[in-house]
Amino acid sequence: MARSPSKPITEHLAYLLAQANREINRQLDARFRTEGVPVEQWRILKVLSDGKGHSMGELAEAVLLNHPTLTKMVDRMVSDSLVYRVQDSDDRRKVLMFSSERGKALTQRLNSLALSQESHIAESYGNKATAELKRLLESLIEKAN
Amino acid sequence: MARSPSKPITEHLAYLLAQANREINRQLDARFRTEGVPVEQWRILKVLSDGKGHSMGELAEAVLLNHPTLTKMVDRMVSDSLVYRVQDSDDRRKVLMFSSERGKALTQRLNSLALSQESHIAESYGNKATAELKRLLESLIEKAN
DNA sequence: TGCGAATCGTTGAATATTCAATATTTTCCA
DNA sequence: TGGAAAATATTGAATATTCAACGATTCGCA
């Protein structure tokens, strides 16, 4: 008696997500190569671009990084003068992160690279499909939490 | 003159994909914890479950891992007697990977954990939305290549 | 046929990430 | 009020990944 064939991996949602994520990230990274910045740093800079001061915990959550990983990445960004730390005077356990002027300038250049990628995708993939995909992803994320 | 506010990161396709992927993977990893196996090893085992030898190059592509990373992960799996290497006699540069009996047994247990996750998602998220999301992801991946 | 280029997999060093433990500050409540 | 517990961020050690270089084999073609 033969074992019933299991669903191929390419039909699993987890796999499709990993594959799509990998590919889109790869493309974005390629565009960011001119600035020598990994995608995660763009996320950090983007979150900080509201000028408001975000704690490390908030940031870690927002940019999808573990705390220690974020700490070390921020160390590098501080060395590169892209961001800086300020102790939160209301709660001195916290550190508030801010983007420097240099960081803000870089953010704008990265934003435009990212937008150009988005429009490239929308072009070859279709505006409608893109919007629908985003909608479904948002809803999946919401349900998953 | 104020700088025009840029699109929030949560509206970028790249970010939504990263977020969804992270969350789904986290959940899957939690289920696999009982077997102490990372998601990548499940992918490898699954690809090998057709019983036909696969080269390292093929495998790396299929399981979304870089070559050196795969080599080292396979080393571990060989130590655990889950898979084994056979030199390809047709092309002696290649190595063909096979799943052991132990590996096959584990694959089945992992498959059932993965299926249970899929049905859990489909349940809370809806069969239709899930199917549609998969369809859109497949099509995005296709376009991106 | 022979030899330069390409392919395949692995290795070692450099880099990055993760896990567990720590230091500091705040919160809670007995 | 005092002190245990929780929250926040960082550190160091262990682990994993990546990059560049290598060795072996095959391919292309002059």
C-alpha cells in the first residue's frame, strides 16, 4: 500500500509567503545596494522619519527585528551617524531613537528607490492585483494576531 | 515648506510580505518545536520525500537557502541520520541527497503539523481568502522571475 | 584531443543573529 | 513605605549565515 502523496511544498501558504518575501526583498536590496544599506535599516529610518522619538521596544516590533539584533544594528547606525539615542526622561529604562539629518536625507533617497520598486511591481503585476494582495496580507496579519 | 509625508511602511508590499511571512513562520516553528526541527529542514525533507535524489543546487533553489547555508544544514541532518549523500555517477561534481527512513517518518509527522496549521489558518481566515491569497502570491512570484 | 571556461559543492573567515543572563528603572501592592 | 516583580535595553557566548576562495569535474570548441 503506497503512502498517499502529500501536498507539494509549493502549495503551502507558508512556503509561498517565504518565496515571495525572499524575491521581493532581494529586489529591494539590489536597489538599495547603491546606498549600501540593508532593508532593515530603511525600515528603521522610515519609522523614525516622523521625528517623534521611538523606544527600542517599539522599534523592534515595528521593524520586525528581535531586541538584541536591533540593538546591534542601531549601534552600527549610530556609528554611521544615521540615528542617535536619547534617554527617555519620563521612563529612564527607555531609550528614544531619533533620526539625524544625515539619516533623514538617506531616508528620502531610499524612499524613492522603494517607490520605484513598487511602481515597477505594480506595472508588471497589475494595480488591481497588487492592491488586492496587499488587502489580503493585511487581513491575514490582523487575523494572525 | 514641509516635506510631503511619505507612504507609511505598513503600506509597502515588501513590508506586508515580511510581516506575514514572519508571523506564519513563527506559528509553524512553534508547532514544529515538539520535533525540534526548523522550518527549513521540513522543506528539505519534503522535497526529498519523492524518493528521487536531488542535487544540492536543486535543493538550495527549492528550499530557498543559499548553497553554503544548505551545505551546513545538510551536515547537521546527516549527523541526525535524517538524510544522506550519494555522489552522482553521471556527473561526479554533483551530490544527490536522499531521505533516510528516519527522515521519512519525521517528514510525515511534520506534514501533519503543517497541515493542521494550514487548516487552522483557513478556518479563521476563510477558505476563499486563503485560496485567493495563494493564487496572487503564485502569480507575483511568477512575474518576479 | 586538449585546454580554458563554466559548473558544482564545500570550506574557512568574517559577519550577523539568537539565547540566556544581567543591570537599571519602574510598577505594584502588602 | 519597602521590597518583590515586571519592564526595558544591553551584553557576551553560542550558533548560524554569508562572502570569497578553493578543488574537483565537466563542457565547449578550436
